[in-house]
Amino acid sequence: MALLTYILILHLLNVAFSNTCVIKNTPDYITWEEDLLKELETDYDAFYPPGENTTVNSSFFLESFSYTDKTEMITMKTLMVSRWKDERLKWDPEKHHGISEVVKSHFFILWTPYFGISNTDGYYLDNYKYNLKSNGDVSWQYKTTQEAWCSIKLTNWPYDVQECNITLNSMEDSYMSYSIQPSKHYEINFAFGVLEKKSAGWYIYDYKHVKENNATNIVKLTIYLMREAVGLSAIVVWPAFVLTVLSVVSLCLDVRRKVRLAIICLSVFGHYYFLSELAYDIPKQSNFPPTLLLYYRGSVVLSIINVLLTFSLDIICKLKSTPHNYVKLINDFVYDNKYRTYLVFPRWDVDDATVDSKSSSEDWVKFANIVNSIFIFIVVFAYIGLYSTNIPKQTIYHTGVDNKYLILIV
């Protein structure tokens, strides 16, 4: 009985004096901010913008990016900063312990303009915060990680410039969609900036944004990505010149020498090797194949023709029979011409000590020289045409980009 009485007395004492014994560790300024926010929340309607003449200054910053042409996806880390004035959020600092500014990561429902990427495949909100000032100025910023699809075009690969089209929507905020009454309008000043221009293998060459003609709340942002092609050009572009030189030089050698056939075979093998390297390095999703492939294809055809020509002319030079009259007429017309030095080059000797057969027919050797010279002109002009139309060229060089501005009415 005594124990029960003792417990009852302790319980009554705890109820009577516990509130006065609690140690409050919460700083006073936090309590003052909470009281201020509760006062601002009173009679505040988050469904409506501050007023008809409200101007929102929105800045969209690209902090970093990564682009993968094999998946045709660009991943962007962006920072969005919006500033506007809301007369409903004014207060007198003297009545709130001198508080003139409040910074919060989240608090009561606040009207905010929505301006973001609408054609994103993935969206991740990193962090956000609000900044309120006693004069009604509001600043809202948040970071996001977003993915967008880019259609690639590899015509000028590896010096290609890719265009990533991003749709930015400036829409009424999500809270207003629940309001039955019509929403008010406000003005947005939009600015886009690039904080990091380079990524792995790519850099931002330029960008532009335009407002849709038929819509007041949509901006089309186009980012131009330039590939850093120094390494790729050394692997797949410059070898094309080496193979071209081999093919042309081989035509100047005597068909009766085995070294000519060896050089041509080396050129054909080189084409096969570098085409295999191209097949590994080129992205496979594009509907626009690189023109470099067309150059290699044309060069392979010319190399195969060179092989067939070498075998054919070697057989002609070894003929023992008397040539036809038209062969002699062609030889006489060409070799008696005063421009024969320019028309026939090179000119092989009939009895060349470096060849196995020294009993070649003079008429057949001259005829082989003429045919070979004709093919030299054809091959050289063919390579000039292939180079001018199919070899990719770097016509755009890395330059800085400046921020650009656009005013929207939504």
C-alpha cells in the first residue's frame, strides 16, 4: 500500500512540474522563422500567380553533360533559377525580430512557375530551395538530372556535329491545374547558359533557342555537339591517304616486276583492315552512314581494278605473237605525238634487266605503257572525285558560346 501511494505521488508531481523542467534546445531564430512562415501562409493562395504584371526571370544552366552516340542519349545536369516578386509575401522585419530573409529547402505550398524539359526520358530532382526577402522578392532554384534523345547524323563522321533538340515548356504550375477559375497570365524572361562546355569526346560548339510560332509556352532549344575527332581521324581518315598513295604509286611501277603486285596486295589488305576498324568504331543506329565508307568502297574497287590491270598487262608484255594493226596504229599515233612525254608516263624499256623475261615484244610493251598511262589518269581523277565528295573535313572549330535571351508570354 505504501509503495502504491509513493508511485501515485511521483506521478502527480511529474504532471504538475514536468513542463517547467523541459530543456529547450531550439534556437530562437528558428522559432521566429516558423512563426513568420505561418503568418505568410495565412490567406495565401498558391493556385494563382502574384498578379497580372508579374515578370519571372528564369535561367536554365547546363552544369555538365554526357553524350553517347551509340544509345543516342544525352544526360544533362541542369540548374534552374527563377526570380519574381510576390506582394503577398511581404513582411515588416521590425515586427519579426529583424528577419529580412528566409532560406528554406521546403516549406508551405508556394506558387512557382513551371519551366522545364518536356521531352525528357528520365528525370531526377536533386535538390531545391527557396529564398524569400521581406520586400516580396522570391528566388527558387533546383537541380535536376535529365536524359533526352538525340537523333544522330554521321555523314561527316568523325568530324560530325550532332544536334540535340530539347523542348522547354513554360506552363501554368501544377497547383493551378486543380483550380476551377481561369488562371492569370505572367511574363517570363528566359536565359540559357552553359557552365561546362566539354565532356568525354564531345564539346558544345553552339546552341540556339527559338519560340514556337503557334505556341506561347514552348521553346525549342538546340544544342550542337562537336566530336573531338583527333584520335579517330588518325585511326580511320589518315590511313585512307596512305592507301591512296600506295595505289597510285603502284601504277607507276613496271607490271613485269613482282614488287608492283606486292604493293597492290598490301593496299587491298590495308583496305580490309581499316574497314574492319571502321565497322567497330562507327555507331550503328544512324540512318545517315559516313561518307568515309563510300571513299573506302571506291578505293577498294580501284585497287581490285589495279590488280586485274597488273595481271592483264603482264600477260600482254609477254606476248610473242605479232600484234594487230590497230595496236601498231595506236602506238604510232601516241609515240609520234609531240606531247608523248606527257601522254605516256611511265615508259618501260623493252629489255629491262630487272625483269625475268627479256624477250618482250616492243609493240606489246608500248601498248601496255599506253593502257597503263590511261588508267593512271582515270585512277587519279577518280581519287580526286572521291576525296572532294567523300572524305570528311573539319570545317567547324571550337569557339566559345555566349548566353542568349528570349522573352516568353505565357
